[in-house]
Amino acid sequence: MEQFMTPEFWFAVGQIIMIDILLGGDNAVVIALACRKLPPAQRTKGILWGTAGAIILRVILIFFALQLLAIPFLKIVGALLLVWIGVKLLVPEHEDEHAKIEGSDKLWGAVKTVIVADLVMSVDNVIAIAGAAETAGGDHTMPLVIFGLIVSIPIIVWGSQLVIKLMDRFPVIITLGAMLLGWIAGSMIVTDPALVDPATMPSIPKVVVTDYIKYGAGIAGALLVLVLGKILVARQKSGSGEPA
């Protein structure tokens, strides 16, 4: 129980909630589109069951992701993916990925659509949450993941409009979220088993991970995402003729 009272635990919960809001904002759109053809009396049931199914599926995926992070070099691969995801957050999207989502006039058809769509769209979310939980969660990573998801999914589903308005009004929220992914990526790299475990691939020089190294790597990852994002945005604007 003491583990759940530590600042590190609540910091990790905050990370998971922020990641899920930033990367899971599409969930509300998916649920709305999938349930739009249901009769009004069944719409709430479709939203609730679809959300519950999405949460359960996300927990299962993150459990397997956490197991995979124990394999040498996979943390490094995951960290590079997180850097890419963070940079993508900073670069405006022009495509509408939701146009292909079909609504259903049957309750379980709508629920199935929500779950399948969430599965397809949640890869980035799963990697980011697994990384945050693994680097900050200690021995309670799965309770941490479940608690963070339970808190954040209702925020996304019922507070999505408020979240979107806040992000539009304060773009710094998205920038900070992207840098958070870079922070997690840097922290993941320096804790990869191939770099820290003497028993894993002994021929590779090992790193003694101190707090300074971990925080330094996190800061470097955050700055890398910010710089790459700014460069790509500037290129995008110069290519379209807009002032950079």
C-alpha cells in the first residue's frame, strides 16, 4: 500500500492520463461514429460497452507490451517509435482517418466496431503507456496502468470537447505532451536490458544508470522531439508557401 502513496506512483499516473488524453482523443470520435445509427435508448449502452471493451483490450495489450520490453533492444525500438509519435503530435495532420468508420444500427455491431477501431488506433498509445509504467511504476506496473486507464477513458469519452477546446486554446499542452513522450523514450533507452544487465549480451559495454543519467536521457529525448517537430513544421510551412 505504501507504494501507492509515493510521489513517483502519482507522477506515473499523471503521465499515463496525459498520454491517454493526447493519443486517445480519437476514441471519443470513434465511439460517436460507431454508435451514431443506434436508437437513442441503446446509444448509452453502446458507449458504455464499447468503452469497457476498449479498456479491457488496452490492458491486455499493455500487459504483453510490458513483457516484450524485457527483451534486449526492444526498449530502444520502442523509444524510437515514441520519438516518432511525439514528433507526429507536433506536425499538423491533413487526413481524416475517421471517414472509413461505419456506424451500426445494432448494439453489438456498434460495440464490435468501437473495439476493432480502438485496436487499430491504439498501438502508439499502448507503447507510450507501457513505457511510462515500466520506467516509473516499480513493482506495481499493471495496477498503475489499469488505474490510469480507468481515470483517463471517461475523461476522453465524456470530456473530449473540453479537452479539444483546451488544446486549441493552449497549444502548449500538445507540445508538453509530445516532449513527455520524448522524456519517456530517453528513459527507456538507458534502461534497455542490453545496456544495463551484465548477464545479457556481455560483449556490449554496460551503463550504470544513475538518476542523473536517467533524467539527462529524459531531457535529451524531450528536446529531440521538440527540435525535430519544429524542423518538420517549418519545412511543411515553407513547402506550402506559409510564413515559417
